[in-house]
Amino acid sequence: MNEEGSNKTIMWLVAVIAILLLIVAFNAPSERETCEGLRGDALVDCIDDYRLEQKEWGH
């Protein structure tokens, strides 16, 4: 494989990986889905953890 073909292959791989990362980022479970079924203190802890995690990821 020549250098030009190799560069195109690398470019396509990077593009596919970037698209997959975007899909994963936008399909993250919501607070409701993550904490569904919990009650009392467990629910409060779950919501707090979820919100802290979202702040760390910049959402």
C-alpha cells in the first residue's frame, strides 16, 4: 500500500472512531433511567452521583 492510500485509511478510521464516540456520548442513560427503581437514600445518592458525573463530563 502506498503512503497516500495509507493516509486515507487512517483518516477513515479516525472518522469512524469519532462518530462512534459521539453516538456513545449522546446515548448516555438519563438520570431517570440510571436511578429507576431506587427508593429513599439510595435514590438520593444515585441522583447526586449522576449529577456529579455529568459535571465531570461537562454535560
